[in-house]
Amino acid sequence: MSAQGSPYASSPHPPHREHPSRGANPLRRTSDRIESWFLRCLMLVLALGLPTASLGAGLTVYESSMRTVQAQSAERQEVTARLTSNTEGAQGSAQDARHRAQVNWTDTSGRERTGSALVKSGTPKGTTVRVWVDRDGRLSTPPMTAQNATATGWLVGGMTAVAVASGFFAARAGMRVVLDRRRCAQWDAEWDLVEPHWSARFRQ
């Protein structure tokens, strides 16, 4: 047949050939397909699970911390006390450091009480300071604040996100190790079959 009679003579491009689909690639092993699908599942879990887990954990801790804030705020109150001794270990300390010193105050029943509280280093004896006491009139630590609750929620949420991401990379690395071992075993088995025929060519 002449070039003029050829059905492709008038076309500047060669005939189009259908490429095999990705799944029909003869060089693509079963382990490659398993790895591809497993990675897709992991990516889906990471995309959906990371924000859900981090937000859920952060909000749960925040709400729990806010209940603690409300409870402590209701149980504790700040009162005025008078410093009755010098601060312990104040010699040579920074001015913004805090040390324990003896203070006395009057509780709600009118009884005078004495205790040890943290006060700023260098505060002279006889100075009035503010201290926190509980319902029984005993010295206590300041109640948790809303800022503390917010910071705790963010911290837990961030740690949860890091844990989920670490689990993703650990699962991916574990999958690679298992599949690579399987591939090496397959290569060894195939080489055991091919090697005798290959080496026989050089012995002739």
C-alpha cells in the first residue's frame, strides 16, 4: 500500500495508543498496591482523626479545668495579712524572688491566725501582704485562673496532635518494614529460580 493510501498519511501524529491503567501495570507488584492503599487509608485517618482528636482532647481538658477554676474560686478568698518575720533565705536573692515568711491574719470568725506564706524577697517585717485562704481559714495557693485553663487546653490539644502524627509515621514506617521484608523474600525466591539459568550461560 502506498503512503498516499495509508489511513495515517494525512495525520502529523502517530496513532494514539491506549496506555494501561495504573492498576494493570505489569511492573506493579501486589505489595505496591497494598502499600498504596494502606497509605491512602492512613492519610484519611490523619486528615480526619488529627483535628478531631486534638480538638476533642483540648476542649475536654479545658472544660474540666474551668470547673476547677469555678470550684477553687468559690472555696478560696484573698485576705490581708501582716508580715511578722523576715523572709527565709532572702540573703543574696534576687529582688523578684519569693521566700517563705511568717504572717498573721484574721479569719471570718474574727480569730487571729498565723502561718507561713510566700512573699517577695526583701519585704520588711510589718508590711501588709495579700494571701489566699480556704473556707477553714487556712493558708492556700491562689485558685486556678481562666488563662491557666485555656493554656492547659491548648497544651493537651497540641500534645494530642503530635501523638496522632507520631502514630501515623510509626504505622507508615512499620508497614514499610513488613513489606520490604516480604519483597526481599520474594526476590530471594525468584533469584533462586533464575540464578542457575543465568550462571549456566557463562559456563558454556
